[in-house]
Amino acid sequence: SEQGRCGHCSVCYGHPVKLPDAPPPPELTAADFQRYATPLIERHIEQFGQPPNAQRLAHFLCGLTMPIFTPLKARGLNGFAVFEQRAYPEVREWAEAMLGQ
């Protein structure tokens, strides 16, 4: 048999398995924003006197750390990395829309 082929499985017989595409994630809602973004927004205002921008919020929600998160103790807040399986640009656009930026 050819190098790397067992000669017994469906791939070797020319019938590779095609897995179904994952279903699309549910739409992001204003309720999601309220639930997951509010903890960071409140902590950010408490420490810096202003809310975070959309980029910072998207990093938080996607679980992408930033140096600013250390003094905020952001990793311990509810909502950190809650959307780590979603595309960052999608989350950032949504955060911009929710913040009205």
C-alpha cells in the first residue's frame, strides 16, 4: 500500500467522512450586552471615571487579555471570555453598536 495509507478505512477507499457544519451561534442581543458587558463597564468607570471603548469591551468578551485588565481584575469578572468562540470582528462591531460608537 502507499505510504501513510492503511488500505482499510473509508478514506483509503475514497470515501472521506464529511462532518456537518456547526450551526451558527445565536444573534447577540441587548440582553447579552447588559448581562456580560456591564461588569467591566462598571469596574472601568469606578477605576477610570469613564466607560471602556468598544475595542476594550470586545477584548474582554472574547477573552483576549490587555495590560489594562490587570488593575481592573477583569479576568475575574462575569463576562470575561464569554464569547471566546465567536469571531472578534463580530463582537467588536456589536459592542460598537451597543455603545453607539
